[in-house]
Amino acid sequence: MSRNADAVIIGGGIIGLATAFNLARMKYGKVVVVEKELFLGSGATAKCAGGIRAQFTTKVNIQMSMKSEEILVNFEAETGWPAIFDQCGYMFLLTEEEHVRDFEKSVALQRSLGLPVEYLAPDKINEIAPRVRTDDVIKATFCKNDGLADPNDLIQGYAAAARRHGVEIVVEAEAIGLIMEGGRVKGVKTKAGDFSSPLVINAAGPYAKIIAAWAGIDLPVEPVRRQISTTGALDFIKPGFPMIVDVRSGLYFHRESPGLLLGWADKTVTPGFDESVDPDYTDNIIMRALDRVPDLETAEISKSWAGLYETTPDHHAIIGWAGKAEGLFFNNGFSGHGMMHAPAAGLVAAEIITGKTPSVEITALNPERFDKGQVREETNVI
């Protein structure tokens, strides 16, 4: 026997829960979240590096991040849940003239939108980030509004707030199909039973393409494996150490407990759902890290893990109605910046669904842009 709802959200990660919370507080009706795992946020959200930054190259991504940062600063007031947003800043190290020219254009756009980005000369970098090698750095960009958040804090906060607003969250309820009638979505089939609903929201992260295919839609979202490693304690890593991105090598790192979290995107990885840890991938991360922070040679690697990006061809999210399946809404494809955009994505999705003007102009994220050739690539992805 099918259970009834006004909206069913597929996916209990950060995007799904942020959307559920915002729909519920806008009094949309009975909202249900179905999650295939036992624990919420145990998929892509749990594997992310936790970075929050607005230093992007396109207006929509900059504004989505700025709205998310605004929400995160006020997260406890909005949700009733304490969540730390450590605004330790993001620093991009520029070692090539081509990258300097590209970033100058991006910084001009970021500043025009109100983002307080500054340039740092090489001799100022170690004041913020000790022991980072700077002899080849031409300049760096730094934004004090950017920083780090704990994915688990946000998951628990959104889940608790959503439940207080009446959202039902059903775990171990893997979606196995959509209920369709004449080109319209009428609900979701899950391993825990069926849910009838005139609205289904695809927030399935790396699995979004599979959900869309049930409605006969080819959603351009591919799962791509990325790896992260953490080090043991390092005495030179103090509170306030920022997230640092070495633009030339693609290495990124930030303070993680008493050590560092290290990451890098291997662009040669074939799309797929493999989340096994590749030792060669880990070695590549460590090699790049040792080059930028030589004192890491004394540190031990404490652990490594892999997770999945949900990647689109232009590295922008897909947010909006599925034109070929009435009642289906997409909130997908964040291309590695899902956690940082989740607060804004959950808000604007709920606003669109409830007929409100979205807080961020997201026409550039509409699902039909690929068919219409309205694509502009986000190039500052890591």
C-alpha cells in the first residue's frame, strides 16, 4: 500500500536535507526524504573536504556561495543547531603568469559582487600559512569570508530542523523506480514501500543520472572518484590556518585536527562508482604536498579515503524542473562544491517550487541549458 506525501526527496545528503528543511518551513505540506543508507549524509557529503568558498569564476557560483556563507554564519539561528563555520579563509597560490591573468579577471568579478577578496604578496603568505613554500609564488588571492565547515554538523542540523518542521525522514529506503502516469511523476518506489506524491525531487548526488533515467531523461551528471588523505600531528599547524589551493598542481590542503587534510583531483579518473582507495592516487597527493610544504616529510599519513563528485560538463549545478517529466525537480550536479552550495541550493529550490522569487538568480543552472547551448564553464574547480 502506497503512502501519501506532497513532496518526496530522493537522497538524505546535505542537498536533500537542506531542501527538505526549506520546503517544510515554507509550509509546503507533507515532505518525505528517502535515504538508501542507515545513516544520513553517509555518501558524498561525508567524504567531502569541508571547504566553503566563493572564489569562483562565474556570477552564479559566486552568488550561490555568498548566499551559503550568509546562511552558515546564521546557521544556529535558522535551524536551532550549533554548527561551526570557521572563517579561516581560502588562499589560492598563483605561480604562473597565465593563472595570474585569469584570476585577475575573476577577482574583479568577485569584488563587483561584494566579495572581499585581496591579493597577498609572497612575503605575506607565511604570516597566515606558516611553512608553505612561496619561492615560486607570484601572488596569492585570499578571502577571509571563506573557510571550513563540518559536514556532520550540517547534516545533523538540517535533519533535526527538518523533523521539527514535520519532515519524515525514512532511512534504508533505497529508491528503485519512479511511479509514472502519462509523462507525469506520481511518486517513488523504494525498498521500504511506495510513496505517492505529485512532486519528486532528485537530490541523489552521484546517482542523479540513474533517477533521471527512470523518467526517460538523460541527465548529464557523472560520478567521478576523488581522494583525500590526512596527516598526523604537525606542530606548525595552528588554529586559523586557511584552506590553501596550489593552482598549478591542483593540490589543496587545510588544517584538520592537529594535522592537515590533503586533496587533489586526478583528471584522468574514469567516471564510475568505484570508491576504493588507489595507493598511486595517494602517492600523487603526498608528492604534491611535500613539494608545497616540505616540512611534511616528518608527518605520517593517518588515513585516506575516496568519495564521488557529481560532475556536469560545465561544472555548474543543475537546479530546476525536468521539462520532459512533469512533477520532477532536479537539485544535482554540484561538481565538487555541493556542501558549500547546499544551504543556498536548498533555499532556492524550495523558493522555486513554492512559486517565490529565488534569493539567487539561477537561470544559468537550468536543466535545459545543455540542449539550448547556453553553457558557460566554471573553470576554478578543484
